[in-house]
Amino acid sequence: MEKASLKVILSAVLFLFSIVFVFSNIVNAHCQIPCGIYDDHANLQLMLQDSATIMKAIKSIADLSGKADAQSQNQIIRWIMNKEKHAQNVIFIISDYFLTQRVKTSQKDYMERLKKHHSVIIAAVEAKQNADEKYALALQKSIEELAPYYPEQ
């Protein structure tokens, strides 16, 4: 293959990757445009699902931690990565959806809402940092405390 053809192919591949990157950022920025399309309860349920995944990851890490074989070590790493990812999902939903769109300074109970939403972020960070079930339970509880604000419609 000629050097010029290889450069063209490489340029095309890089171009396609950049389009995918830009498109994925546009899709993820949904709540930063004034579209008015909200489903608070669904986002709450997504966070609870993330919390359940974190609990399963912590239990799996504990089950595998005494094993030294390569497959068990591989699975531990995968569970840790998933625990991190799902905790980050919770942080993203709270910060980029709820705190920017649903918690308003004009609300009578603004400070209470702000504290409860912030406690979810703190619990998610602690769940990322630790492999103890108590942190996953604390995260679940902090998310559940938001449920009265976001009932199913």
C-alpha cells in the first residue's frame, strides 16, 4: 500500500472517530439545552439501578478477593471498574440533571433539597473509594431520600 493511501485511510479513520466523539458529547448534553423533556422518576430509577450494581460489585469483589488466580484477579478489576463507572453515573445524573434542572433557588425548601442532592454525590464518591457494603447501602438510602421529590407520574 502506498504511503499516500495509508495517510488518507488514517485521516478518514481519525475523522470518523472525531465525529463519534462530538456526537456522543451532544447526546450526553441533553439536559443542558432548554428542551423541556424531563423524566425525573426515570432518572431516579437509573440511579437506584446504578446503586444496585455498585452493591453487586462490592459483593463480587469480596468474594473474589481471596483468590490469586489470573481469572479472579481479572474479574476483580472488572468489578472495580464497573463500580467506579456506576458511581460516576450517579454523580453525573445528580449534577448534570437534577442540580442544574430540578433544584431551584426559588423553591421554599431549596437548602434541604440541595443538601439531600449533595449527600448523594458524597455517597457516590465514598462508594467509589471503598469496597464495603455500608457505602453502597448509604448511597442507596441517599437516593431513596430523593424519591418524594420525584414521584412516578
